[in-house]
Amino acid sequence: TVMRENKVKRSKSEKILVYVLVALLSIHSLTLLYPFLWMLMNSFKTANGFVKDIWGVPVSWQFQNWIDAFELTIPNVNVTFAGMYLNTLFFVVVNVSLNMFFNAISAYVVAKYEFKAMKVIYSIALIFFVVPMFGSIATLYKFLVDVKLYDTYAGIVLISLQFFNATFLFLYAFFKNLSWTYAEAAFIDGAGHFKVFMSIMMPMSIPALGALGIMGVIGTWNEFFNVYMYAPSKATIGVGLHILSLNIRGEYPKLFAAMFISLLPIVVVFCCFQKTIMENVSFGGIKG
């Protein structure tokens, strides 16, 4: 009885409005899902079957397409789809790990230590965050060529180290609101600054680092421009599928299979950790 009394009473017009909104959102969801379902269905067709009927159900289901997708080779690069996967995994692990560590330690220092350049560094971070960096493409390209890092793994890792970006600002807000009590106790016991950061501050910031790390993984997995521009022979999933889509001849079902395979890890990651992202990241900052 109490629960019934606490329920919000809606008028008939409000109920109708809710039903209409649900119906519209459901239709919108179907329009978003349909391209993926169409791609999945066509990935099981033969090449001739796809050409004859791009909308129909496969006459004979070609599961071999998904196996053959790993052997697709990018023209003029000689990297297979399996090689693209490995390149992408390498950049995800290395780039995200380094970015998270260096941004975390810099945000911690600026947020928790008083020094003259503190406000200047924070102001620079805000400027870097709002000012587009596309004007530096030619300069960065020439720099990588001059230092012999063009078309190398090290070159991509180097230019992917983005300091004073959104990750820095979010972590700055998180560390700013983090209690300093445990750090003071550790200093009294003789711990050094780096030990306090690694042993106390980093474990306390795992929820924020986890949420930002997941978003970093998704962003790096989908990375296209840096690899395409500065390391064409180290093609990742994004670059490889783009080149394949421009050069594929008649093997569209295998291309669709490759596209769907490339989507699966990101879909799984987001589905598993979407609650973590929503719980720890709020609009304008990270929950502390």
C-alpha cells in the first residue's frame, strides 16, 4: 500500500507521451542496429551470393569467410588482417599505459603540491585542450623524418604521449578532491614522494584510472590518423580496413567479416565496463 501511494501518478496525456517516446527511441535503436545486422548477415554469403541479393538471407552459410578474413592482405603494405590486430593491440597496451601513468603523475603533482608554475601548467593544459593541433601536422611529419622515427613503432608511441590533455584535467580534478591524510601519515613514517604516489595515491585513484583507461583503450583501438599519416606500414585495424575497403574486389563478405571481427573487442569491453565508466566519470570531471 505504501509503495502504491509513493508511486507518481501520471495523467493520461503523460502516459501517452511516455509511450510515444519509448516507441520513437525503439525505432531509433533499430536504425542503429540494422547496419550491423546487415553486415553480419552478408559476411556469411559467397561473393556471387552477395552480388545477386544484398538484402536476402544467405543461401549457403560460408563460415569460412571469418577464417579467411584473417588472411586478407593490405595492398602495398603487405600486412595481413592478423598483423593489423597485433599492431592495434601493441599500441593499445603501450600507448594507453604510458599516457595514463605520465598524466596521472603530472596531474598529481600539480594538484597536490604548491609551486610557482602550478597555475601556469594548469593554464597551458586548458589551452592545449581547447586549441586544435592540426596546424602542427607538417612540422610533426618533418620532425619524425629528421629523427629517423617516421614509419616506426617508436614514432607512433612518441606522438601518442599526449600531456596536458583531457585525461590530465580529469585526473587533476580527481586528485584535487582526494584526501591528503594518508599521504601525510606516510611522510611522517619516512616515505618519499614517489613512494607515496605509487603506494597510496595510485591505488586510491584506481576507479578513475580504470574509467579513463577503458575510454583510452576504445579511442586507441579506433585510432586512424596518426598511423595512417606517420606509420603507414604499421597499419592498425582502422587504417587497414580503410585501405581494404578501397581496394577490395569482389570479396565483400570477407571484408564484412573482418569489420565485424574488429568491432567485437570494443563492443565486449564497453558492455562489460559501461557501469564502471558511468559510475566514475561525471559531466565535467571524475567523481572523487
